[in-house]
Amino acid sequence: MADGHKPVILIADDDPEILSLLSIRLGRTGYKVLEAVDGEQTLEAVREHFPDLIILDVMMPGKNGWEVAKELRRDPRFKDIGILMLTAIGEKINEMTSPLYGADEYVDKPFEFADLEAKISAVLEKRKHA
């Protein structure tokens, strides 16, 4: 980014392959990457690191992604954090439910990196000017 700040992205997914794939790819793209494997770990990481964006899987152990998003949106400290839902629950369900829980954007699995990266950039840009 122009201001020298390296955006921090928290990837929350209980699938180790997705977690690893996204961490490597986004790390190479220039983001600082954090990882979480369930809802509680995601909330802890958010409270500790205040990431710029969370890529949030819906189906995770403990609290699911929607519950995490809803909890974060109720707390004014986290209002500037972008939330991108990443899930395989089905395009129409994701499209309808993601906005209800405060997500800025959503991507369906399987996904194209170009699509994911474009949405990450758009959410980060939107949140920067919010």
C-alpha cells in the first residue's frame, strides 16, 4: 500500500489445505497473514491483532463464520475490519446470508485466486475510505 502499511489478513478456515494455500499465496502477494482454525481462535486473533480483513469460512467447529461475523459487527472496536465470507455452502445461500451477518463480500468454494484477490482488494479499499 502507498502508506507503507502492509495489510494484515486473518484467514479462518478449518481445512488445513485451504489455510495453507491461502497463507502462502497471500503472503507472496504482500499481505501479512494470520491463521485460525475455528470460531473462538478467530475471535482471539481479532482481539489481539486487529487485522485489516478476515477471510472467514462459514462451516467451522465451535462458532461458525456467521456467528463470528455477527459478534464482530456488534463490537464497535472492530467496525473497520473487512469481512469476506469464503464457503462451499452454495452460491445462493452465501449471497443471501453474508450481508445479513455484516460481511462485506463473499466468495464461493471452489474459487479462482484472481476473483478472491480482486474482492480482497475491493474490501480493503472500501474499508480504508469508510
